[in-house]
Amino acid sequence: MSRELIQKVFTKMLTEIKQANRLTEQGELIKAEEIYHNMLNQEANYPPALYGLAELANKIDEQEVREDLLKRAIEGLKGATERNQIGVMAIWLAEQAEALIILGRQDDAKNCIAESEKLIKQNLAE
């Protein structure tokens, strides 16, 4: 996932997002998790914090948790009209599909992929 795109879309708490991303890259998962939870304490269901936690869940192979967090992050972007937001949602749907495939939920994964494809086509048409 392009972290740069997330940073363009979500300017609120940008310093925290960057810090948590850096800690994740350095393998400091517990410290990154703390930052994401602090962000969620400031704003419940803040999509980049939920996505960051989903990334952490993937790193420790907790696909059910990852899928749930991605679903919640995507839900926070529903109704987005800005192209970059729609692009982020399409990417997150593809990542949710990946988690669903790992969990053996192929039909649900196909639905996510179809929705992602629809958003990409919509974005290209604008």
C-alpha cells in the first residue's frame, strides 16, 4: 500500500501516521500499535489508524483481525468522492480480499475484488 497516498488523503494526525509507519518498518510493532490506539482514542474509527493496525495484524499473521480492521477502515471511507480517497478504498478492498483468501472465504474475496475494480473504473472515468 502506498503510504504516500494515505498521507495525501489523511492530513489529520499526519505526524502520528508517519511515526507509526516508521516504527512498523523498524519492527517496533508494539510502539506502533500504541500510536494507532492513541489515534483511535482521539478519533474513533479513524481509517488510517485502523489500517495501520490491520498492517500490524498481517505482520503477526492474524488474518481475521486484519480483515475486520480493514472492513472498518473501508467503512470509514464509504461515500468518499475525492479521487485519492476512492483510490485508497480500492487498495484496501484488494488487501481485504487477500485476507479473505487466506481465511478460505473465496466468495467474500471475490466480492471485495469486484467492488475494488468498480471503484478503480469509476476513478478512471472521472
